[in-house]
Amino acid sequence: MYVLYHYPYSQHARRVVALLEEAKLAYELRHVAMDKGEHMSPAYLALNPNHQVPTLIDGALTLFESNAILRYLCVKHDLDDWYPVELASRAAVEQWLDWNQCRLSPSVIDVVLNKAFLGDQGDPAAIQRGEEKLAELLPVLDAELVSKKFLAGAQPSIADLSVASNITHLSFAAAEPKQENVTAWLRRVCAI
């Protein structure tokens, strides 16, 4: 059975839980009280020196970075529907996983962390930077979904779980996307 170190406000941890649930893989959830600094404790830092969640334990293997965990679970359990083997589909999944982590995620963090979690201590410049970047990125996502139900085609993939976890995180800052294709896709992914 997998052990997943988790914090419910972490979009990165939620995407792993979504795959574990959808694939019906047995796991034990271990809460990391990030709001109380538990992610900085020596015990947790020994598991994940980056002091983030999620962290997955599979026997002797300790793995952090949510998208790496998603790939690992898919390969280990032959979850080809979630992580396609066909090269063009796999490339599309990889592209959106990278886009999410490199482009979308920093903007979401700028907005959500500073607006919702830091409150009066939030950085207005970071909020503005994040909102400006989202104004550029969300139309890219919307255009991709004009003729597709999901990011890599007709079926959901781990790319959808990953990107959707960041998009849903925007609700903490009342910054949900308004683009028609994005909102329709998000409803489909959230129904999963």
C-alpha cells in the first residue's frame, strides 16, 4: 500500500489523490500540517528536503514532485488511459505537464498565495504579476480546448488532473477562469 504525505490545500497533493482514487490504488493518507510548520520538521525534511507535499512512499522508494508521482503510478500500474503510450498522445501529455509546472503554476501561486493565504501580508506586485500572466495563459488553454474534450484528446489524462488542480486552486482567490472552453473542460475534469 502506498503512503502519501498530503495537505488538503495543496493542489499538487490533490492531483495525486485524484489519480489514486480513479485507478483504485490502495493508499494511506498522512496529513502534513503545513499550517503548523510540520513540513519544516526534521522528520519530514528527511523524507522531502524540499519541504513540500506530496511525498509518496512505495516500499523503499520515496518520491516527491507530483507530476513525477503521477508518471510513476501510471507506468507501474499500466495506466495507459491516463498516460498514453502512443507517442503523439504521450507528447501532448508531457507538454501540458511541463506547461502547467513551468508557466501556469507560478502565476497561480502568485495570485492564490498572496490574495488568499497571506491576506494583508500578501505582495500586491506578485498578485499583479500573476494576474497579468494568467490573462496571457488562460487564452492559450482555452484555444487548445476548442476542438478537444481533454488536453491530449478524447480521454482525460494525468495532464488534465495536473492542470485542473491548479485551475481549481484559483477559486481560493476568487480568480476562476471565465473562458468558455476552459470552464466546460474544468466541469468535465471535476466530474471525474
